[in-house]
Amino acid sequence: QVQLVESGGGVVQPGRSLRLSCAASGFTFSSYAMHWVRQAPGKGLEWVAVISYDGSDKYYADSVKGRFAISRDNSKNTLYLQMNIPTTKDTAVYYCARDMNQWLVRGGWFDPWGQGTLVTVSS
Amino acid sequence: IVMTQSPATLSVSPGERATLSCRASQSVRSNLAWYQQKPGQAPRLLIYDASTRATGIPARFSGSGSGTEFTLTISSLQSEDFAVYYCQQYNNWPPWTFGQGTRVEIK
């Protein structure tokens, strides 16, 4: 079955980098655009970033632009989120999610989602 | 685009009907999805294109609306339906934007 499994979360000091991973299985990963979405403790959902099927097209939320980088390795069926210069405001559960669109980044819904990985930015 | 959900919390008895609202700050046509999230779990897609149920979603869930006003209706609440529900627009992107959520709790 289609499955997304995030890893790499934990406690990180403000300004120290962290890389999250999302391992995909059960579908042709290299055909789909992929997203990261986050949820601060007790809060709602915030879209973070998206990447096209081949990594050529990327978009970011203003809150992370210039600090976070989304990438993918289709040979490993894995999505990444490099978190640079994190602040306490980046503390959240980070979910990866598959876009309904194959190939290019277009407007679409997210399905499925991974179980999430918690990132806590604290000194 | 700002998505606004109401009410923030809805108290409903099992078996009763629940009606959740979502309003967009500008038209999103029918490019709207609904998700369900239970404590400690990831969001799950319920409805896309405003009114199409996702695979495996029970018929008691229905969506309606277009433009700026949308509704998610749960016709007869089951115990497993008590959760937080989010709407999301995918018409104008980036960013993809979510409402702040409606919590459906047991009355």
C-alpha cells in the first residue's frame, strides 16, 4: 500500500541545521510532486514547501523561504527537507504528503500523508 | 487566500448531523479539500474538488459549495468521527492554505 514514513526529527538548537527525510513506498515516487506540511503544537496545518517530480520546480512558504530547502532522490524514493537557521517558531510536527498531481507542480490536494516527525527547536 | 472555518468547536451527540463551514477570502472555484485529523494521527483526505469523496470514505460524509462558501456535512455522527476537520484551498498557489480547523466533540 502507499506509505510515507518521515524521520530525522528531534531536538535542535536555534541556528543549528537539521535534515528531515520521508521514505516513500507503494507507488511510483518519481512521478509525483511532493509536499512538506507542518503543525505547531496545538495549532493548525501550515504548508511549507513543494517539489516537482524531478526536482526542477520548487516553491516555499514565506516563513521558511531562504532558510529551508526541499529536495528529493528518486533513486532512493526519498524526499528531504533541509532546515537551516531554525528558530523556536519552527517547532512543529513535520508531515510529508503526496500531491494528487503527477509530474509538475499544480494545484491539487494532498493524499496520503506520512505519520509526521517532531522537530523541537530549543536551546 | 485566507480560509476561515466555523465554528471553532462543534458539540454534537452521536447519531446527530454535523455541519461545518469554510469560507475563502476570494473565490477558489471548486478547488477545495477537507481533511480529518484525530489526536496523534496524520490528516486524512475526506473530500476533494469540494464534493467528491476520497476512496474509502463513508457516504455519511458529504461536501458542497463553490466560490467562497463551502460546507462539510456528516449526516449521522459515529464515535470515530469525533476529530478536527480542516479545509484547504488549492486554487491559488503557492501557498496552499488551510483553515484553522473545526473540532467536533461529543456533546
